Amino acid sequence: MLNSERSPITGKRVQLMATCLCDAFYDDVAAATVEVLEHLGVEVVFPEGQTCCGQPAFNGGDWVASRKVVRHTVRTFAGEDPVVVPSGSCAAMMFHGAVLEFEKEPDLPEVEALGRRTWELGDFIVNGLGVKTWPGRFEATVALHRACHTRGTGSCEAAATLLGSIAGVKVVEFGEVEQCCGFGGTFSVSFPNISSAMGELKLDHIRAVKPDVLVSPDMSCMMHISGLAAKEGKPIKALHLAQVLRDALKAR
């Protein structure tokens, strides 16, 4: 969904979709997201009934199960407020995948309406709120992983804009940046050997530019890449965009 198709942002109140990865592994990313949004004067509401965006079942081909989850998500995030997600993958599920699987369903308008209100965090900050510079300081050479689920969206360019504006940050590009890291959700479970090989190739390109930190707008990619690095005995530091933005504020 193009930014021009999004619902206009008329206020500074959002609903936070924290995602199942925040719930299970990356609670600090959810906390950092709240701190970053509140720094911008945004009121953050957390609907407690939220579960999953439905992407695992969608990717696995079980669209019947996925639609049940999406319908619950539509009910949980009712209203007109923007829905902000610290995950390019989950955001894309809501404004692309969910719309695709509901094409012939009677509740397509409600799904489309939620999709138009859903933003990945960096995309929301830069293209929704119009904030293109970030205060504070973060001393690091940063490699930005451009998650493949964010292709066709404003997420990675937004992340690059924000990171490049922070004092002390040097953003370095690495080879084959558009290639998938190999995680792919259920793909990594169904095809673990292929998934690992893709991730190791990604790691080779990242290590070649010797970053201090790998940054991504997607926790699933962070988990996959950093997990492979740790398994090899050569761990890398990986942070979500929200954590870098939060930590830069603390260094002011």
C-alpha cells in the first residue's frame, strides 16, 4: 500500500501493535518504541487483546486460520487511530498480505481500512509525521539491513534517513543488500538448510564492512542473523531501529 493510499494522520494518538516477537523475545523493542513515540508527543495506546497479525499461517498457506487471526486483529484495533508496528514484516502483512487473502471475503472493507491505518515505526515517523532528523548521539558504524518484507514501502528509506541524521552514526552499505536474509518466517522451519545458507551469505557481506552494530526495522531478521552469528561463535551486535533512536535520546 502506497503512502498516498494511507489514511491521513489527524492527531497524535496511536495504537501500538507490539507483535508476537516483542512478546516472546524483544520486549525492549516495544518499550523503546513507546519511548520514541512519546518523545514525539504521541499518545500510545496498547490494546491488551492483541495476539498475532496472522502472518505465520498466511505464509504457510493456511489462509482459513490466518483469516481468523486477522478478523480478531481488526476487532482489537478498532477505531480511527493509526496503528504503529515496530516490524516491517507485520506491518506489510496488515496492509498487503491480509488484503490479499480477503479479496473474496465479505469483510474485505474492514481489513483494508485497518491496512490503511497501519504503519511500520520508521515509516510512520518520517512519512507520517514528517520528522526527518533525530536528536541525540549514537557513536557507531551502522549496517542497515533492508528487510525484504519492506520492499515497496517507505520503511527502509525512512530508517536510513533517521539513522543518517543522528550525530555519531556512520551508515555503511554492504553487498547484495536487497537479498533476503533467509528467515522468511515459516520458510526457515520448512527449509532450514537453505535458510541458514542464505543467512550465512548475508553475514559474510555484513562482516565485510565491519560495522559496530547491525540495525533492522524487523526483529525476525535480527533474530535470524544474530542467531546464526552466535552459533558460529562470532556474535554481532544487533539492534532494532527503535532501540537506536531511544538510546540516542539518552545520550543527549
